[in-house]
Amino acid sequence: MIKKQTKAFGKIKTLCACALLCAAAVSIAYVCKFMTVGSIRITFENLPIILSGIFFGPVAGFITGIGSDLVSTAISHYGLGGLNPIITLGAGAIGFVSGAMFRLPKIKNTSLKALLAVGSAHVVGNMLIKSIGLMVYYSYALPAVLPRVPLYIIIGAIEYAVILVLIRNKGITKSIEKLK
């Protein structure tokens, strides 16, 4: 039997699963555009991107993050003319960092690996890279982006709890293994 493979994702099944996670991230982002407090948006759009990195690896997570940001930007009222490449890089970094941290070979505890994956993804992707993108492209001052830190600590804690439930579920982990 011939197995169809893609270089970045492995199997076509993995590519399709990442595309679904990308679509989920875009859908969540679209719904959450209406959940803003000042310049801060409360969103869980990064959850599918982090899951892509954890389940399928850093490269798949990176591509899922980039893809979801590009699609979200394209369907916004700005279109691709409103693209901020630094924020797009931040979305990719979320997927990459979560996948890389979850695969640290010396750490055996799944809960700790998930905590490191979610925490480091938010620190690198949201608190650093995306905040820089807001400051560079939209002239946000540092005090305007500082509220992102406690916001993403809270969002990260909720996402961590959801991810723990998912990775501890034997049915889900068996299904994911079949996709790899």
C-alpha cells in the first residue's frame, strides 16, 4: 500500500487535522473579535495552534499558526492589506514553541511538559513577539501592551487545563496517534 506523505506534516491525515485546527483557530478568533476590553482582546484562538504543536510537532504548529493568522487577516475588514508580519510570526512562534517544549526529552512528566509548552508559547508568541508587532506597526506605547501579560497568564492557565484534559483522554490520544 502506498502512503501519501507531505514533508512538513508527515501523512495527509496529519495535514488535514492541522487544517481543521487552523480553521478552529480562525473561527475562535472571529468570534472573540467582539470580546475586547480597551485595546485588549480576550481570546482562546491560540488553543488550537498550541494543540497542533503538541500533537504534531513544532513545524506543524508553526505552519498552523502562520496559516490561521493569514486566514484571520484575510477575512477581516482590512484584508491582507492589514497584515502585520510580526504578529503573524508571533502566531507561528506559538505553535513552534509549544511543540518544541512538549518534546523536551529529559522531561517525562506530561503535566509539566504541557505547562512548559503553554507557558513558553504565550511568553514568546504573545507577550514578546506580538507585543513588539503592536508597538512597531500600530505605535502602541509600552504601557498599552503591559496588560497583555496578566491577560495571557489567565488565558494560558485556562488553556493549560483544557489541554491536560485532552492529552489525558485515552480516546483522544489514540485518535491522534492514528493521524501521525
